[in-house]
Amino acid sequence: MSEQVPATAPEPVRAPATLRETHSGVVVLLGDRAYKVKKPVDLGFLDFTTTEARHHACLRELELNRRLAPDVYLDLAAVVGSDGHVLDHLVLMRRMPEELRLSTMVLRGDDVEDHLRALARLMANFHAGAERGRRIAAEGGPAGLHRRWSDNLRESEEFRGRFLDDGTLTEIGRLALGYVAGRGPLLAERAAAGLTVDGHGDLIADDVFCLPDHPRVLDCLDFSDRLRWVDVLDDVAFLAMDLERLGRPDLGERFLAWYAEFSGTPTVVSLQHHYLAYRAFVRTKVTCIRAAQGVADSAGKAQALANLTLRHLRAGEPKLVLVGGAPGTGKTTLAAALADHLGAVLLSTDVVRRELVDPPDGDRYGAQAKAAVYRALLARTRLALEHGESVVADATWGDEAFRLEAGRVAADTVSRLVPLECRLAPDIAAERAQQRWTAGRSASDADAVVAARLAAERDPWPDATPVDTRSAADALRTALSLLAPD
């Protein structure tokens, strides 16, 4: 049976009370209880303007939050007038100790690693038993993620040039929607594998309390089922982003690593960056709303969150790096170093060529064999990019036709194309190719004669950035500088 709270107390309440306010609610902390009431506001993505809507929201908050903190969410209370008429509803909660709030502990410099590890295990168990289904899975697929980004971008437009830099907001939209458009197979496969669940939806450090027995996680997203139906990595990325916002990205990284360990969930680095960016942008929008409501310092915080969003979107942008040049110019050495530094997939025509059946005429560098090798290389490139991996493609890239096809693969997968052409004096390149072939140190079959022929047959490559490869270390530094965000 619900408790009833009179609209006016017959005697003054003598215990000290604390008031907390968010963009959509007010919490009164009184004694060992917390009373949470919804604001009668319409923010576009939620509408609490009617008593019925607030009543329903309170019921859902109670029901949904009992999944993770049943001993905290005690009951639904009615606010009644002197005539017994119900004026509003609120959620009655057990008050949590402020000194054990995760955000407070992080800012205080406490050691919270054991608590985060326990929280990662708690979330992994929660997700394992969370509701799944066809409608829920659809929200984690490309269409659902695209809609959530589009809605947040649209709802943030009113803050463009007011609280958010115009250029930053434009680039956020381009990179976010581009990632989703190009990663359809990855998102669809994760949704089909049951990785979209009815999650928490709003996992921030302010709402986690590190009690001695186990963490309590409060205040899930209750006003929209669709916004709570997310990929499990999306759900936990919210807390990792919030820890980074608090100045501890290292804790965020460890929390995600522990979650992956306990859940056995496959993690794609670019997708992790994408979800961190999405969560940062959700907080950006909410902080803009608080700024519009007159909350001090919110405008500066909103722009900082937007900058955080952009950093993760740039870090997670899939890249197709074409490392080309005549045989012996050091392209294979540079490609391997780049792939290692970027954590990218390394694909090489030399390796692919050896995997394919020998051509009938025996010329592994003839026109037909060459076309078959590049087709296979680009098919593997497309698959990797669609699944969120960056690719370093090591080939001579001497034919304009193959370079154009690589450009189409990058465009189709909305990936950043970076063409690099290794340059070295022809006599030095030929000597290197011969030495490599003689020693059998490479997958390449090109000796000095073949190297000279391939160098002579190269089409001009005006779109590529030349890289001097006399020094491997200098070449790598040059290439990495070209891969820095625009």
C-alpha cells in the first residue's frame, strides 16, 4: 500500500532537509529517506506536464530501479490535499550516504578500484538476465542508433552558437552519423547476437553508491523504454565516459576491461569510442538544458562535454590507409609500423598473392593475377571497415583503377581515406628489392627486374601524400602526423 504525504504538514518539520534538483526532477533528502518528485516539464524527449504522466513515471521508476537496488526503492507515495484529493506522486527511497557516492569518492581521490570491479561484475550479471527480444534488438541495430543520434542532434540545435560551438556541433553530427551508416553489419550482428538489452540507460557516477556489501545503482532511465534498450557496451560506456569527465579516464578504461572480462562481451575499439562519444553528447544536451534553466557554469560544462564527444568520435573513426610505392621503397615496413601503432588490420597484396592459385601463364604480376589480388584485398578491406576496424593496405597501388576502387570502398563504408606514397631513389629501391628477394625475407616475389618494371608502369598518384622512407622512424612520424584529426 502506498504511503501518503500531506500537502501541508500540521506541524513544522524540524529535521534539516536538503534539496537536490535535476533537469526533470527534485529530490528532498530528509532524515533517512529521500523523496523524489517529477517536474511538470516538457523537454521534448520527456513530457511530465500532467499528473497522470508523473504518476506513470513514478511507477516505472520504482519498478525499473528495483532491478538493481530493491532495498533502496521503497514505495510510491501520494501527495494529498486537506480534502484527500491526490495532488501529485513521488518515489519514496532509502537515503544513500553522500560520502559513498562514487563521484564524491573519485573527486576526493579515494581508491575506488575494488568498487568499480564489483560494479562491473554487477552490471555483467544484470545484463545477463536483462530482458531481450525482437523489438529491443531493433533499437541496438543501425536504425535505432541512427535515430537516437538524430534525435539528440535535433534537440541540441537550439543551443548551437549559444552554448555549443557551431563547428564542433557540425563535425559531431558528420562523424556520428557517418560511423553508424558505415557500420551496419557490425551493429546488426551484435543486435542479432543478443547484445541489446533492457539496460540501465543512464549509468553515471552520481547515481552509484559504494556501500560495503556491494554497489547500489540508482536512477535508471525510466521515461522511455526505447532509450533504455541499448547495446550492453553502450550501457556501461556511460559510466566510463563520466569517470573521464571527472578526470579519471584510466578508471573508465579499467571498468570497461573488467566488464568485458566478466561478461565475455566482444569489444570493438572503434565502437567503444563511439558509445563513449554518444554518452558524452547525451550529457552535453542535458547540460545545455540546465544552462537554459539558469544553472551557473552549465554553459562551459556543455562545451567541454561536446569537446569530449568530438575527441572520441575522431579516435573511433575507421580509417583506410593506402601505403603504396614501388617495390623496395619501404612501404611494407611503414605499413607494418602504422598498423601496429593504430591497432589496425594489416592487409598486403604480397600475402594475398601467395594465398591465391597460381595464374595459368605463371606470371604472378600479370594483369589478370594483379586484378584478382586487388579484388581479394579490397573485399577483405570492406569487411574489416564495416566491422569497425581500421585498415592499413600495403600494395604498390600503381594502377589508378585499383586506387579508385579503394576510394569507393572507403566512401561506401564512410571511412577516412589516407593515401600515402613511399618515395626512395630508384637505384636504392631496386637494390633493396633484390636483397630482400635473394634473402627470402619477404612475401614479395619482386626482384630487381620485376621491381624496375613495376616502378616504370606506375600511374601518377597526385592525391597521395609523398613520404620519404630513407629513415623508417622519420617515415612513421610523418605518416602519423598525417593521420592526426583534421
